[in-house]
Amino acid sequence: MPIEIKNILELTDSYDTFLFDKWGVLWDGENLYPGVIDTFTKLKMAGKKIGIISNATLTTQQAEKNLTQFGLMREKHFDRMITSGFYMQEYIKQGFFKNIFGPNFTFYCYGQRNEELFIPWASHECNSLKQANLVYLGILADDQTPIQENSETQDFLTNCLHLNISMVCADPDICATHKGKLYYTPGAIADAYKRMGGKVYWFGKPYPGIFDFAGNLLKADKKTSVMIGDNLHTDIAGAKTAGLDSVLIYETGILAHLTEAERNQEIQKEGVVPTYTLGRVAPLKGEN
């Protein structure tokens, strides 16, 4: 069973590197959770390395700017921001898809994309699905309907499967929450395609590559690193696969609506046990 802690600072003497998820752990989509800046300040004062790993189709610069406006500053409060989009960009720059499909590979974009993310491979885009080697999965216009009930998306996936086209997913999350409202992310489309038998190239948590990538950037030792997240499948299972200890956050983020019994059921269902459990990164005023 995981060890229940009351404050992330309890782990200061146990780890040298702290890796934080962003959504549901540090902020709710509009504001930082109370006490996050103070907690980061104390960890930095203790000489700890801090990385933020987010399954987001943003560049590092975009993600850092997003946090800066709330007062969370790189170098002052944390060392590196690692988004799944940035991780994918680095692979593109290194010729990952050129090595697989050739120098003239093409991709088709399905859904809304972040234009800044596509600067390294904009010249490879095509407007015809039949001419594409790859499909990049963006954000759906209808992100409220489950993928299995979205007939337009199901027809698109069936067509891709018939054409034997591979897909690229830079946000492996199945769903996320905003103001308590659930919405489906590109990972849900990729997961549906994989279940149909399609080929998917994944960039982000829970796949160990992004943890290794973050560790190299931070010059961190896995044995003294810990991942803090609210998602059992991406954060906790990903950390375990990568050989890291983990902290499951349950009072904020995707598990906040569950009772303790329901949360334990989810842990059993996922089949991965976090090293620690914690209500929120920083306790509310008046809490110990």
C-alpha cells in the first residue's frame, strides 16, 4: 500500500529531483493551486532539481509563458519545462520520421493544431489523406462526445485503417478536466485507433522515453527522482515503467471527484500502486 503524506516537503530529504505534472497538480487550467509557488521556492532553497512534465501540445516557450503570468518562473522556481510537444519536436529535428518514411514523408492533420509546434515539419504537410504517411492528431472541435460515439471520428479512423496510415499523438492523455468539466484529448483518438489495430507513434507520458528525456535534461538520477501526478495511467504507471518513485495527488485533478474507496478501486483497476499518496501539493492554510 502507498504511504500517505501530508506535504510534498516531507520528501525533501529523500529525493534530489522532483518531477511535477502540470494540469490538476500545479494548476486548474486558469490558476495555480494555493501554495505551489511557496513549495517550489522551498524545494529550490533546499537545492532540489525541479522539472515540470506535461502532456501538452505546446512548445516549451509557450508552456513557460503560460506559467510565468501566474508568477511561477523558470530558474527561480523550477529548472526545466518538458512538454510532450517539445519532446516530439526534438524527435522530428533529429530526423525520426525521415528515417522511417524517407526524406519526403508527408503528414495530414486531423483536428486543431498548435502552429508553433509544426515549424520543424510544416513543409511536409499534405491536404490529401491518401497521400499521407502519417496523421497528426489535434484537438477535436467536439471534445465532449466520447470517441466511440463520435461518428465522424469513427469514420475517419476506419478510413485511416483501410489506408494503413500511421498516427502521431503528442498528447497521450485520454481525457482531462477544466473547471470540473471532462473533455476528451488526442490520446482518446489514438487509443481508439490502436484498439482497432492501427499503428500509433506516442510522444509523452506514460511512455518511458519522455521520463528519460527529462532526466537527461536535468542530469538526474532515477534512484533519487520522484514523479508527482494526478493521473494513474500517465503519471504513476509511466513513472513505474521508467523506474521512478511516484506521488499520487487526489484532492485536485482528475481524481478529485472520487471517494477514497473509489480511488482505491481505480488503483486496483490500473494495476499500479504509487509510492505515496497526497491530497494536494501544498496543504491549504490551516492544514498540517
